[in-house]
Amino acid sequence: MLMTTENGIRLSYHDQGDGPPVLLLTGTGAPSSVWDLHQVPALRAAGFRVITMDNRGIPPSDDGSDGFTIDDLVADVAALIEHLGVAPCRVAGTSMGAYIAQELALAHPESLEAVVLMAACGRSSLVQRVLADGEAELIERGIELPPGYLAAVRALHNLGPATLADDDLAGDWLDLLAASEPWGPGVRAQLLLSALPDRREAYSAIKVPCHVISFEHDLVAPPAAGLELAAAIPGATHRTIPGCGHFGYLEHPEAVNRELIASLRKDSSAALGASRGVEETT
């Protein structure tokens, strides 16, 4: 389905099921379909209405070739929530999607009931900022790396050591990553904003209940960064899922889905209360 915002931005979304609404936000370069195999069925089976969207820069949403800011992506999500009439709703994001959700909690707290932040941080490392800028420059110059090499780099960057050590499993991932659509100007714009400045002080003003989920071997947003983010947000909770990398929600979906569903349910606050501000491992 498509909607057009007041400023003329076209957004693609999918709305499935009944129950309390949950909006899922993807990371850099990822289409909304990444949620379809694991998270959408699990959330629907748990009684949620599941809404997914393609962020600006990912067709069939506007390609964003003229560039955009994190504030633009936040406004897009707020417009979709208003369009569907689902405020206040639960929002879960991973990586750049978590960054959008964090900023949404600051700018539009009235739109949110609770937020789950996966593979998230309150500031990106220097290496991550340089890598994002470098990938954006490759796109700008029109440089296309060999698909196999690019797939291997992305696998090393996003998967855990157990997956990488299993040649059969790693081979499946390499095939999938090599078959991905080449990144264009919209993803370049996402890359340029996906590496966070230090937002920890700003996040001390977040009032929406937040739960941070880190992945043990995440090189982009390691568990220490997730715990730091949770400490910056008043009352936020944190948990680390073992054995997976930045793509943890795809690499270990069963464990991630259990944590995601528990934190999205209304009665989850009591269950998570004991972990408030404390590192835990499932």
C-alpha cells in the first residue's frame, strides 16, 4: 500500500493482522520484506497487528535521491502513524531503524506507547562513521565492487562467528547478499545519516518506555554501546542475545522474537522491571 505525506513524499507500507499495532523499522539499505520471514509471522501469532514500511530511499517509497535527514525519516514515520490512526503504538527498529525510533520518541512521544531498539547505540564509533561515509562515496562515484567480494565484506560486518565458521550456512548468506539489489542514491542518503553523532545527552529527555536489545557479536552496535544507550534513556531496560551479529534478528530469529514479543506485550513492564538498568543475557 502507498500513502503520500503532506509534503508529497510517497511511502510504501504493509498492514497485516489485528490486535495492538506494532510498527517495524528496518536498517540501512534494507526493504521492509526483511521482516516477513521471521518477525511478521511471530508477531501476528502473538496477537499483534504488524505494520512494516520501506524507509525513504527504498523503492517503492520515494528514492530520496535529493537527500534527506534523520528528521525527515522521523517525520515520515510520524505521518504513517497518523495516516493509519494507530497512535499511540509500539515501534521496534533495528540499526538505522532504531535510530529513527529513538528520535521519534523525542519528537513525537504522544505517538508511542513503547519502543524496542535492536542493534542500537547512542553514538557510533569512529570506524563505523568512516565506513558509512566510504560506502556512500562508492555509490556517489558509481563504483561497483564485485558482488562476491561485497557479499563477503557485508557478511564479515554483520554476522556472528558461528555463522561465518559454518561454510554451508555462510554460503547461503553469501548467495543472498550477492543477489541483493545494488545500492543507489537513496541508500547513499541513508548511509550519510546512519552513523550517529553523540546523542546520549539528548536521549535523557526520552519519556517513552524503551527496551534495548543488543547482539553479542555485533560489530556495528556492540552490547556495550547498547547498555550505554539504555543507561542514557531514563528507565530503559537492556538485554543481550548471545551468538549473533548485527543481523541478529535474522541470524537467531527465535531468540530475538521471544525477547521482542515479551517486551512489546503490555504486561512485559513488570517482567522486565527487575532488569531495569542492568545487563542481562538470555
